[in-house]
Amino acid sequence: MGYDKVDELAINTIRTLAVDATFKANSGHPGAPMGMAPVAHILFNKFMTFNPKNPDWLNRDRFVLSNGHGCMLQYAILHLFGYGVSMEDLKAFRQVDSICPGHPEAHDTPGIEVTTGPLGQGFSNAVGLAVAQAHTGAVFNKPGFDLCTNYTYCFFGDGCAMEGVASEAASAAGHLQLGNLICIWDDNHISIDGDTKCAFTEDVSKRFEAYGWHVQHVKDGDHDYEGIEAAIKKAQEVKDKPSMIQLTTTIGFGSKLQGTGGVHGNPLKEDDCKQVKEKFGFDPNKSFVVPQEVYDMYHKHASEGAAAEQEWNQLFEKYQSEHKELGADLKRRLTGKLQEGWQNKLPVYKTSDKAVGSRKLSEAVLEAIHDVVPELISGSADLTGSNNTRWKSAVDFQPKSTGIGEYSGRYMRYGVREHAMAAMMNGMSAYGTIIPAGGTFLNFVSYAAGAVRLSSLSHQRVIYIATHDSIGLGEDGPTHQPIETLAHFRALPNMMVWRPADGNETSAAYYVALTSQNTPSIMALTRQNLPQLEGSTIEHGIKGGYVLLENKDANITLVSTGSEVAICLEAAKYLKENNNLQARVVSMPCVEVFDAQSKDYRLSCIPDGIPAMSVEVMSTLGWEKYSHEQFGLNRFGASGPYLDVYKKFEFTPEGIAKRAAATVDFYKDVKPLRSPINRAFLQLI
Amino acid sequence: MGYDKVDELAINTIRTLAVDATFKANSGHPGAPMGMAPVAHILFNKFMTFNPKNPDWLNRDRFVLSNGHGCMLQYAILHLFGYGVSMEDLKAFRQVDSICPGHPEAHDTPGIEVTTGPLGQGFSNAVGLAVAQAHTGAVFNKPGFDLCTNYTYCFFGDGCAMEGVASEAASAAGHLQLGNLICIWDDNHISIDGDTKCAFTEDVSKRFEAYGWHVQHVKDGDHDYEGIEAAIKKAQEVKDKPSMIQLTTTIGFGSKLQGTGGVHGNPLKEDDCKQVKEKFGFDPNKSFVVPQEVYDMYHKHASEGAAAEQEWNQLFEKYQSEHKELGADLKRRLTGKLQEGWQNKLPVYKTSDKAVGSRKLSEAVLEAIHDVVPELISGSADLTGSNNTRWKSAVDFQPKSTGIGEYSGRYMRYGVREHAMAAMMNGMSAYGTIIPAGGTFLNFVSYAAGAVRLSSLSHQRVIYIATHDSIGLGEDGPTHQPIETLAHFRALPNMMVWRPADGNETSAAYYVALTSQNTPSIMALTRQNLPQLEGSTIEHGIKGGYVLLENKDANITLVSTGSEVAICLEAAKYLKENNNLQARVVSMPCVEVFDAQSKDYRLSCIPDGIPAMSVEVMSTLGWEKYSHEQFGLNRFGASGPYLDVYKKFEFTPEGIAKRAAATVDFYKDVKPLRSPINRAFLQLI
Ligand SMILES: [Ca+2]
Ligand SMILES: [Ca+2]
């Protein structure tokens, strides 16, 4: 312990950097960095181990700024320690193409673990990072080889504390007894609407106790450096509970407006900037100043981190010779690549194989590959038996004291917490040794939309196993039947939405999902049985779309997905017999992957000269991109046995044929009839 | 107090009806109805006042089954009391077009207050119903005229207790001290994954205490009828806190599988059905049996409710003569119609009026109309100053003891709880005397997607004030910039997505939103300033889309929304000067309302013969419906000053003109070039 003038100077350097960067950008949030500078200084220097020269070192301590709007705190610290964030970068805060964007983005800035800003997400990511550490340690640590021992630290504000996703994640973390997780609540009584007393008067600490957390309170977070240090130390010592430290601070500490909403989301006025600098002993006329002794102090700790990594690297070398298989496995995992030959385990189907729901086909994939993809961690938001997410021999990820699993287990019981599941999976994926897959009904992936968006934005290889994908779920009715969901996630950049039509396409979906290191996937899967289709292969499926039924004399192309593909094949027969029309059928399990194919290939699927009609039993929105006409369901569904529901909405061979015939007729006079694949200009993607 | 054989018989009648209906449907959830039959019997008969012949009576007690999968409990009770749910309806449980769908839907079934099933929603709706009662009572009750005094009761299960939306709503309810709200937790230790100990071991009661709730525990919910009654009575007496009763029950009480996950979501086997009936003294070979004495008991209570309404009607008559203005206002509100002439207060703009962000234009509407639309309750999820949701004279809806508002106040401080805000607004709207409007950033409406979907499905007139609607928000960056959001909600049936281009269109958006009694609206509003456009009028705007700039010699139609409309006008000039091309411009503030116009009108906006190009600075998904080519942003945005960001992605007159010229060129050889308004067949809507 013991804090001297250099500590004080360092803390105030962080504060003035935040003041200067937000002032220069004329945008941003100085309040949180100024209030949390002391705890950040203490945490990073006294507790955290990391090497700024290698931000990817596995056993680094993880830090998450859940109140991401305070990111100048983090950028300042990354700069001071010598991460790849220069003074010029700080000066470009919130400018186009800067690596210091308005909220922390993991893929823009070295040293940022997860992308935060949307409130509650970072906190929940931290729970996922802690799960990943607990699992990775349980799998790989051996006597004498404490390879994976890091803590996860998280700062969060009142906003995060109010968000439901964080409540869900906190409840899960308490249940899971994550002793490696230490979260510090910036209790500054201010949110955007002003004093938190206008909306947020609950007893937060008591709530965390109710979740099973270890809770402490540091009452003067502005000055009590020893108290902060002691609380973090105590939190580290508690091994069977996550820790929450209520840290009462003054937002915008040092500003004339400190302690008010005025410093939350607006830069300080020029005179206030000067006043702050004078108060802290800085030259009021200079900006972006870092005293050399502060650099020295931070660089010294950075060197200690580099040495620690060095030591760890030697340990890992030794580990690889003493625990060959595990060592090789861990080394491989860190590259992001799967075991060689794993894909040979993917189930392959013949048309004679029985009809089965794609949720069961997904289960068959998990059953077949779980041994060869040991980094795959499955789970469900309390729908295990419905999502079919659990392979038979799976062990639950649970604290041993529960008697129903252990941390080396690979099956997560997320509880009815879809949003936290998604946000935790983002954290688990960000850890670097795990590929998380989590199940819920497709309709309730929407509950998780905030986190699903961040899976995409932050390039996490996360798999959403989304069963009960349409009105085909039947009796549960409109409250559970997705209509808008696929359109929503197809509109989300960097998300693969899969809706396989049979077993081979399901295997293809998993192949692409697991080998796409920077893209999350949603698997939209049926409850009802689907036949194994002639012409469907894994090789076809991985193109995202392909010709399932070719016909040189076709009058129309039917483009369809999932459960409707087989009905389209029936419709093609019906058209021939009843309308004297020839149809080709394209199966399109994933439009995003199809879009990535060559234009020639795409035109071979949806050619010029004949009209195309899409068939998917939900919103038609977006299908215009692949078809001239669209048959879908732009209304809510109905509760009833699924065949009755399909019939009600005419998703039958007759219903499809009727519309196909109308389409052929409608386009017969248009010359040239171009494929919708042909565009006047390229999209910005 | 005192419970006799008829009570027992009634409870077991509810249980056997649930057993029979789920068995006949071969689908559904018998467990919760069997476990909660005692508390339902007691609550409805001993505490609740309602008239089954008029389910719309204002002062009825409200009941919400948040664990909506247990809906056979509610259908059975509605039937027994004589609501419009016949025995035939019960027998058609979960069949197509039945009024007893798989989960309770307010608009299908008399006596269902809100649509539930998606977990956590009903609980949060109940908080909204309680807010609405507190407000309506505070506004209309006068000495001697207790017009509005009802309680809101809610049953919820473990699943609801785990959902973040319910956590948010519970925290808000505690803050708001809603003494009129009584929620009963079906503590049966079972969720779909089996024993709740696998994921849910927090201390729920302690958590609710932390939120500021009054908490009780009834340990034997299966048998302790007196205990149940005493707890509800006590809860009614607590006036300054919402009440939570932990009711420990046995799921599937009576079944051979009682107390296990086996009775949660599957009908009982045939032998178990018989066994249950024998155990309860029913003929094992008969189904759907209601003993006459049970009907008699329930009908007697129904008559008491009818008499209570009769008495209330007389009181309300008297009120209308003694408090003429208030009486007339309440009577009007119950019709769902707004005050005559209210729309004359809507702001109207001239082109000489200054450029201003549409969030400010929205504020101007609220400022102008709040007096003439007294049922409008605004609010924000902690972004009041950014969403501009508060008119100057607004009073907060707060308990008086906080000293910062009162229940008659019309401004809600929802806290950083977007999902609960939306779900509470659904409940507030369902109450019948309020039109709720709530603000957040457009990007974070996605956090509320689960509840927003139910606004649409259950026909609630709710307004989402969604500011910072695009990359135009600038510096906050990609974490806050919507790309997929409008596509998502445009794909959602029965939702109006508005993106006004200027002041008159903003007024038009509010006009349609407020007068559409059964449809929710999202107002996508800018942070950046927008000029007042020549040709924009309220009359035009309420058509959803209209020709802003006509040109008989046009080579192309530009179709655009919001902030891009003015840039399209510039692009039209640019095209003329630089490309020798003529452009017309269509402003399309709301595609759903445009879709409702006649085909002739729509074709007059987007005519045959020339190509149309859409311009909107986010996902192009769905714009193919209104254009031949689409200029949008199918990737994530960037952090920077907004004009720099627009320039980076070429949303400039030049960038638009370049693509427009390519579009004209691309389509010059296509004959006939049809408007996308022309379709081969009609969609299912
Ligand atoms: Ca705060
Ligand atoms: Ca339960």
C-alpha cells in the first residue's frame, strides 16, 4: 500500500487527458473518467497483469468498461501503459477512422477486450469472460501448471445496474459462484436524467447479495485509495462468489460541475478545463500533457507484465512437452482454427434417411462433433429439451458444490435469460479458447437483440441455436411464431442467418458457422419433421444457396428455405400436372453466404429470362433481392396443429403453385427479364 | 375465511379442465394450472371485483397471467365465471381460429387483459396497469367519488422471475411505490430444464425487498387456503409498496408426476388423467365436467361483480354532473377517441422556418398538444434531454414522498430500462385511459424488441420516440448507430415505422399515431438539423408517402425518408446540372401507411416507365418493394462528426447522383419498365 505524489499525478493525468480529448472532439463523456481515475489507476497498477506489447496473451487479466461512454478513461490508460494507442490517437478521439471511437470497440483498439457502450452488455460480457476462464482453467491447469488463472474486472455504472441484461447475468454469475469476477459499481448518483433518485432507488448492494455475490462498499472512491486497494484485495480472496464493490465517487471530480449531470455527457467548458488543470497542478494553457514520471511508472508496470508473459511462455513450453495432447489442443485453440479433419464427423444423409426436425438434425451434429471440437460449449436458456442443444454425455458447467456438474463441463444452463446468454456468449467467445453455442426459440432471440447485434459488430464466433423457427411450431401460437425475426437478423451486418432444409444443409450450416472465425450465426431450426432432399449435399449447402431441382425448360425459379423447400418440390410437381408449367427450385439456406459467391454462380442459381418467386413462411421483407415475387406471411400466425396452420395460410403445393402461375403470367411480357442478381451498382457492405 | 367442499370441488374442477383441455389438444401446459388452481380460486372469488358481462368496465380489478403458458387456468376461470368462453371454446383449446389459443391473447378472448406467454412480459405489463390505475385515480378521483380504485394482480413463474425485463419492471415498481400491485410468484422449483437449482438459486424474495417491495411467503400453496387469503389481504393493506407473495406450490398437483418437469409442458398421459380425476372425486371416464355447485358459486360472484359495476355506473353518472369537465374527459377517453379539434394544435411549418432536428420537432408537437391530449403520458428511459420527450410544464409521475412529482404527473422516468419501459407502456395502454409515449435511442428500441412485438400483436396504441436514428448521430459511433433497426420493425406486422423528413411530416406522424387506436408507432427521429421542405404538408404526410418534387420529364424517381430527403432534393439539382438527368423525389415517411393507400395513388407516386431508387442511410432490406435500385448502408457505421460520416459513406448529392445515373442507364432497355407497386399477386397481411 502507500500512495505518493506520482500516484496522484497519474490519476490527475488520466483526468486531464479525458478533459482534453472530449474538449477537442467537442463530444464525449468526461464525467466517468474523472470520477473513476483513482480506481482505474489502482486496479491496473496494483492488481492487473498484462503485457501491452501482446494484448492477446492468454493469461492476461481482463478488464471491461461496461459504462463504455467513459472510454477516454480506458484510452488514456492504454496509452500510458504503452499499448498501440498513441497521443495522436487520443487527439483523434471520436473522429472518422480513429482507433479511439466514441465507444470502445474490440476490433479497433489494441487492449480493448469487448465492445461496450450499449449499457449492461459489458457487465454481462465480463460474466462470460469469467465463465471462459473458469472453464479453460479447469480443462488445462495441471499441478505445477497454473496456465489459466486470470481475473476478470469490470467497471459498471448506474445505467448498467438498471439494465435487465446485467440483472440476468448477475443472477447467473452468483449461481455459478464465479470467484474470478470482480465488478466495481461507479456509484455516483448521476445518470443522464440527473439524480438517480428520480428512477433508481433500489438497494443495489442488497440485490447483489440476493444473487449470491460478495459485496463491499468503499464510501470515498475519490480519496480513499487504501480503501479501494483493500476492497479489491479482499474480493480476490473470495473464491466461491463473484464480488461487487460499491464505489461511491464524484462524477466529473475536479470540474466546477462535479457531482452533477452536467459533466456526464458533455465536454467541460473552456474555463472549467483550465480550472481543472490548475487545481491538479497542470499548466492550464497546455493540453494532452503526460508528465514523464507518470509514463515511467506505467511503463515499469508494463515491463513487469511483459516479464510475466515471458515466464508464462516458458511454462507453456514445458506444459506442451509434459502434457502433449492438452498442450497441442490449447495451442491450436489460440489460433482460432479447428482440429484437422473435424469436418469428417459431420453427419451426411441419404434421401432414404428418415424425416426429422432440423432441431434434431442440429442435435445430431452436436452429438457427432463434440469430441473433435472440444472448444464448443453448448447451452440453452432453459429450453434444453426443446432446443436439443445437449449431447448425451455432456457434463454441466456448474460449480462442484452444486453436485450437478463442474467447471470443466461443456453444457451451460443459462436459465430463462436469453439476453444475458447472448451477452455472456460474446464474452466467452472474446476470451479466445471457446466457441459458444446457445439455444432458445427463434422468436426469443429477439429478447437478446442488443447482444446479438454486438456479436456481429465485434466479430464474435457465436452460434445461436434458434429452434421453433416459424408458424410450423404450431400450437404455441402467434406469441411464439417468428414473422419479422429473420428479416431483422438478415438486415444485421456480419450475421449469418441459416435456415437449413434438411440434414445435409444442417451439417453445412455448422461447417460454415464453426469455420467463420469472425462472424456469428443464427441457426433457424424447425420443430416439425423435414424429409432428406435429393440433391442436397454439404458441398452445396456451404455455398449458401444452390439449385436443388434443375430444369432447362423452366418457366419459373422457386427460391425457398428450410421447411418450405420440400413443399416447393411438391409445388413443382403440382405445377407440371395442373398448370403445364415447369419449375426449378433453389434452396437458399443462408443469403449472406450466397451473397459472397461469384456473380456467375449466383446467376446460375437465379438466372435471367424467367421470373423467380421466393417462398418462406414469414415476412417477405428482403426477398425482393432474390426474386421477382414473394410468397410469405406479412401478418401474425395462428395457434393450432402445424399442418392446419400451414393450410390456413396456403403454404401448400397448391397455394405455392397458384402464386407461381400468377408470377409466370405477370412477367411474360417483360423484356429483358433480368435476374434480381443483376444490379445497377454495388452496395456498401 | 373458511373453505368448504365446494371450494375444494371448484379448485379441482379447474385442475381437471386443464387436464382435459391439454389432453384433448395433445398440447399445452397442465402443470401451472394444477399448481395454481387454489390461489386462482381464492383470488378471483374472495378479492377480485369484475363483471364477466362487461369485461371493459373501467374499475374492474386487473389480472395478468405472466406465466402465460398456464393459460388453461385462466380460460377455465373465465368459463366458470360466465365470460364469453364456452365449454366448446375450451374443447377447441390450441386449435386454429379458437378463442383459446396456446397463450393468452387480449384481442382474442374476453377477459384477457394483456397478451402474455413471452416470459416476463405479463409481469411488466402488470406494473404498467398499476401505473395507469395510480395515474387515472389521481386525476379523476374526487371526494365521494372513488371512481378508479382497482388492484392489479399478477401471477408469475420462475421463468418470469429470471427474465431481465421483469427485473427492470420490478425495480421501477418499487421506486414508484405502487401499492395497488400484488404479484404472486408460483415458487414450484421447476422450469423447463427441470429443477431450478440448475440455474436459478438466487434469493428472489430478498431481491424484491431490495427493490422496495413488501414480501411475504406462503409455504404450502397447495393446501393453506387461509394462508393464501391472509397474505393477499395483508398485501392489499400495504399502500406504499408493491407486494410480492412467494407461494410455494407443487407443479401439476394431483398428477403422478407432480413436482417434476414432466408436468410442465406436456399433457398428462391417459392413465394419469384418470388417476387425477379419481383422486379428486371426478368420474374418470368423463371429460370437461363442471359440477353445478361450482357454476353456482362462480356465477354468484359474477353477479356481485355485475352489481358493483351497476353501482359504479350510477356513481359515474353523478360524477359527470358534479365534475362536468373531468367526467366528460373520462367518458371520452374510454371511447379511445381524442378531443375534438385537437389536431388544430399540431405545429405547421413554412420553408422559411429554421432547420431543426426531428427530435426537437417531436418535442414541439408534445409541447403544442399536451393540453388537448391529456391522456398522453410521455417519458424516457433516462434520455430525457436527448429524446426531447418532456414538455416544459410537465410534472413527473412519482410517489409524493419523493418530493419530485405526484401520481397525476404525466412524465415517466423509466430509468435505463428500455425493455421494461416498452412492456409497461403496453400495460398502461391496455388499461384504457392512457396513451403512453416513451423515448430512447432508436438503436436501443432493439433492447425492447420482445415487448415492442407485443405492442403490435396486442394492438396497443403506444408511441416509441426513437431519436438518434442513424449514422447521423455522429460521434457515438457504430455501437449506437442503427443499421438493421428500421428493417426489423418494418417487418413486424401492425407496426407503423415513421421517419419524418421535416416539421410537417413530424406533425403528420403524430396525427396518425395518435388516431390509430389499434396500432403502435415508432418515430425515428434525427439528432441533426433538417430543413423545412417545400411541398411537405401534414395532409401529404398522413398518406405515408407522397410526391415532394414532381417532374413530368423525370428520368428517375428518388424515394427517400427522413434526413436523406433534403439531400435527394440537392441530388436532383446536381443530376440536372451535371448529368443532364431529371429526377422526381418521393418522401416516404411511413411505408406501412403508404401501403394502405389505393394502388392508383401509390402508382402516382412511384409510376411505371422510369426506374426508382431508394435512398436511406441504413439497411436496404425491404426497399426493393418501392424501388428498382437501393442506396443504403449494409454495413456498420463510424464514429465521427456527422457530416464526415455522411461523406465517408457518400450520402451526399454527388454520391446519390452517381448511383441515380447508373440506375437510369441500367434500366433504359427494359420494356415495359414496371413500377414495383405492380405485383403478380396480393400478399397475406
Ligand atoms: Ca451514474
Ligand atoms: Ca416454475
